Amino acid sequence: MIGDLRLRLLRGAVLLGLALPAAGEPDFHAANLTLDPPRPFVNQPFSLQLDIVVSPGTELQSPELRGLPGGTQLELGPLNTQPPTRTTRDGVPVEIHRFRSEGRATAAIDTTVQPLLAFLLVERRSIGFFTSWQSTRRQLQLPPARIEIRPLPETGRPAGFAGAIGEFTLSGRVEPAVVVPMDIVNLTVEVAGKGTLGEARPQLPALDPARFKVYPPTETRAGPARLTLSQAIIPQSTQAVEVAAARFTFFDTAREQYRTITAGPFALAFTTRRPDDTPAVRQVEVSAPRPAGTRQELPAEVSMYRELRRVIPLAAGLLAALGFIAIFRPTHKRLALVVGLIILGGVAWGTHLWIGRERVTRVPLRQTVALRIAPGERANSSIELPEGTPVRLLARGKGWLRIEAGGHRGWIPAAALSPDD
């Protein structure tokens, strides 16, 4: 009895659902295509926004916008779907579906378009107690919209303009700012903001080579609108009291004009380090101290790689001699033997001279000295070489010697070695 009653109720519900009219086509109330900012300049990033007002219960998926200026003039990313919002228009509940695409234009454009939106329409249909979703591919003709991309003005364009467009700030610093001559100073300049830098870079100051030793800068990028330049400079004397200002030229989209901004100049203060400010010096024992005036013959590097470098020339010479003998022995037996021996002897003698040059004369220090990064008493030092340490001479300067000891290289006073060394 109860089972028959349930079956009858289910049949009645199905018949009632079939008797109800199916949901009609969704209503598209409005569509609007806009740019943000409304009139961007060439190469200025902008957002293309599409708003579609439809009846509730409708989803628009996989949107594709057609009919925009083609070629490479307009570069647009994919249309990203934003969460829909519900509102009421003229007393009718509606949903606003919003799509955004980031882009930029590489050329000036001023045209009116009537694009076509292709999308996947997903509708919810209810039949009695049952609900289903139906997907169909649809197209929607959008109302006409004007797209205006303005060219950059020619008036007032600086000679150093490299294509940066947007809103930027320039900052810089020197570290440390209190130094002694021959200290390494790091100059850091950063440009950041919103827009497009392109190939533009801050212009670092041109420093006087008589006052500063300058090294090539390193570049670090963090996105399309942030760039950092770092440069190592070394003040040569106490006259290097200022690092000139850095400059950056760009087109300011907010003011709609070209601008050149600066950072600096940066002041340097010179001081005499107190004992407690002096970096810690580490004493390096390269070998046991030896009596003054003695010399020690040591191989430059005792390693398998060095031994192979000595054997390879001999092996190559031996192969060349044997090859010559094998080729010419059938016809010129004596000549082949004589020339082969000459080749082998020449290679052996050349290898002997090469090995002799690889052995380096090392001279012991007369006194304990600090190994400095540059010639001068004020140059930084973190290593101390004790008396008797064997060193290898690399270069000579005015009152200073560049040496190598135990893998460490630097400068020491010339008085640390005997005059005849």
C-alpha cells in the first residue's frame, strides 16, 4: 500500500514537471567595453574591461573577444573572469559578469570597433524537482566602442629618452659613507614605480678617474617596473669627497610630460680608523718560519693536473716522431730516423724548459706584514703573514709589491723583502 502511494506521487511529480514550461533564453541586458586608463599612450600598460549584464542563473565561460585591431599593434593577455556581482536594475534582479585583460599598444590607434564576444553559455534548467545544467557555444555582438592609443609627444623629448613610460621614483645610497682612501664603496641606484621600463636604465654618474677607481655595474630586475644597479667604486684620495647624482629620464603619464629625476649627490666623509674600528686581522701560517736570507724552491702546484700537463707534450712529440718515421721509412730510411730523433729531442728540450719555468722561486719575508687589498697603509687588511713566510712576487709598484702566499694575494711594503729579491 505505502509503496504504491510513493510510486503514484513520483509519477505525478514527473507529469507536473513536464507540464511546466521550460526556462526561456537568458536575457542580455547590457554590455560595455572600456579601457583603464581611457586614453593610454603607446607602450603604457592598460586594462581592457568588459561588463555584461545578464539575468541571474547564467554563467559565461571561456570568453574570447574578436574584432579588435589586429597585427602587433595591440598586445592583449587572456580575458580573466572576475567574480559576478548581483544588483537590481529597474526593479529587475540582474548579474554583472566582468572580464579583464592586461595589455599595451605598440603603435598609435584611434578607431571605433564593434567586437564580437564568443563564449560558452552555461544555463541552469529546472524541471519539477530536478535541476540540470546545459552548455552551449554562443556569440554576442557588443555595442560600438572607441579605442584611442595616443602617441608620445615629440615636443620636449630629451635626447637620452629610452622608452620608459609610467610613474617612477629614483633612489640611491653609498655604503659605507665614512671611509679611508682605497676603501671599497658600494653605489646602489634603484628605479621603481608602475609602468614599463623597457630598455631604459638609470644613468650612473661619470666619476673622475683621478679620484675614483670604478668597476662595471651589476643589474638586478624585479618585474617590468623595477631595476637596481650596483657599482663598486674606490676613492683614491681624500679629495674624493662626493659621488655625483644619478639620473633617469622617462615619460610621466600622470603629468603627460617628459621628466628627468635625480638621486644624489652622495657625500663621502674621510676619517682615521681607531684601533677598535680596525677589522680583525687573521694571521696565516703558510709554512714554518725559515731563517732570513734563505730561498726555497717549490713547485707552483703539485697536483695530478700539473703532472698531466707535463706528460702530454712528451707523448705528443713521441707520437709525431714515430708517425714521421713510419711514413717515410719505406722510402727514406735514414732521413726518417734522423728527423724523428730531432723532433723527439726538440720536444723533450722544450718540455724541460717549460717544467723549469713552472718552478717558482719563493722568497721568505723579512718581517711580519699585513696583506692589503691595495697598495697603501690605509687599504683594508684581514690577513697577516708572519716573518719567514715564503711568498711569490707577482708585480711591483711604487714602494709596494703584489705577492701570493698560500693561495692569498695582496700587497705588502717593498721593505718586507730584501732589496736583492
